Amino acid sequence: MQMSEEITPPRPVNPVSLTPSGNPVSDGSAMGDLRKEVVEARNLIIKNDNLLKNLHAELKQMGRKQEMFESRHWMTSVVAYLIFTILLGLGAYSLARAEIRVAREEAVANESKVHQLSQDLDKLRAGEVARRDASAKAAHVYDLLGTEKEGPGLNQAMSQAVHLDRQLVSPLESKAIDDRAAGMKGRIAQAALDRGNAAFRRSDWGAAAQELSRYIELEPKAEDNVVYFRLGNALTQTKDFAKAIAPLETFLKNTGGTKTAQYAGFLLGTAYEETGKADKARAAYERAAGLYPGSEFAPMIRNRIRHLNQAASGTTPTPPGPAATPAANEPTQAQR
């Protein structure tokens, strides 16, 4: 502290008083006591004056400290306010950036939703157009099925009815087309069967194969099993051996031990043999030979078996008999 620099040291007090003439007064007298008291009072006043001066200096020092404290407090308040303002600004900036980021993300999401909704709308429009087109096409097919006569036009209408996308038309439209197509399909199949049987009877193998194949295509599960035999026979006669195998196998699968089955086995063995399946051909021939060993077909079947055995043993095979003759195209009703 600097208080000691401002305190005035007390002035020395002379306990001896002087008279106006400069002669000392005797301490034993009353005047001397009075003067002594006066001197002490003056000394006391001087001492109090010094104390007051020291107190004033201390007060001034405390005032300066108070001013320094207030200045420091003001600076601290200013700094705290500035820091608070900066933090508040940073918080507001961060909040604004977060809100901007959220707004951008929402904008991107909304754009994606709008794009998806636009695509969905386009799909709905395209689906509606496709349904209208399919409905118009279904109406056209329905009209064709009712007006076209048998021939290329009706066949085309039937093909369109089969390949019509049923998911794009109403159930009522689909049911109407199916009902009309079923009726037309039955009539077309029956007409093909009649023409095929007529061609088979007059030994027109090409026409028989074509018409009977058309019938099987329209009626995969034919009720008359003989149709498969006639189709296989006609295909064998036209030397279309690969296609003849399936109908002949179907016929034999659903037929018992008849002479027709024996002849069908002979035709099946021939088809296998001509397509390079010797083992299956031998099995078909042997099964057919075992049905009626004394029939008119038995010699041809045994000749085929002998030919296969000679070919398997490496010896020169004798020429086999004909696959089928027009005169023996089908056993008679009494032979079945």
C-alpha cells in the first residue's frame, strides 16, 4: 500500500512554553499548567489533523481501487456479453444451417415423391390405354368368333382369343369370349376330325395327318382313342416318323391287346427304327408280336425283329418289309 507515503509525520511538540518575551515559564505555576494544557491540546489537534489526512489518503486509495474494480467489472461484462453474443450467433447460424439442410432434404424427398407419382400416373394412364385397347380388341375378337366362317379368318380369330391378355379385360368380357371360343373351338375340332377321318379312309395320308393333327391340337384329350392310331398311321405313311411316335405311344398306352394295338406296335417300332432308336424299336416289335402271333401282321413284325438282330450281330441284314401298305392301313372292326 502507498498509504505510508501520504501520511505526514507528527511535528515535534516542545513541552516547554515560552513567554512573549522569550523567557521560560516555570512548570510549577498555574500559568504553566495552563500553557501546558494548551500545548497538549494543540499537539492533539495536530495529531488528529494527521489522522484525518491519513484517513483521507486511505479513502482516496479505496476510491481508486473501487474505480479499478468497477473498470474490471465493466470489461468483464463487456467480454461476457461479446462471448454470449458470439455464442448466440454461432447457435443461430448452426440452427439456420440445420434448418436449411432439413429443408433441402425435404425438397429432395418431395421431388422424388413427385417423380414417383408422375411415373405412377404415367403407368396408370398407360394401363388405362392398354385396357381400353384390350377391351376393343376383345369386342373385335368376339364379333369375329360369331361372324367368321371356318377358314383362315376364324383360325385367326381363335388365335387372337387364345393370346388375348385376360388381365386387361373385365371378367365378363373374358367369360363371353371363352364361351364363344369354346363353342367355335368344338365345331372347328369336329370339322377337322371329320375331314381327317374321311382322308384316312381314302388313304390321303397327307390330308389325314394335317387334319387329325389339327384336331389333336384343339382337343388334346380326345375321347376316341382311335384318333391317335390314325394320326400315327398317317404320319408313318408320310414318313414323318419323329412325329408319329407320340400319338402311337398314346394309343398303345390306352389300348388293350387288340389287333389294332398289334399293328400300332408295328408302326411304333418302325418309327423308332427309322429315327435310330433300335432298342426301343425291338421292344415295340416284340410286344406287338406277342399279342397275336398268328395274325397277318406277325410275319412283318418278325421280319423286322430279325433285321434288327442281324444288324446288331454284324451280319448282313436282309431287307425289311415295308413299314405299312395302303391296303393294311387299319384293321377291320372285327379284328380290333
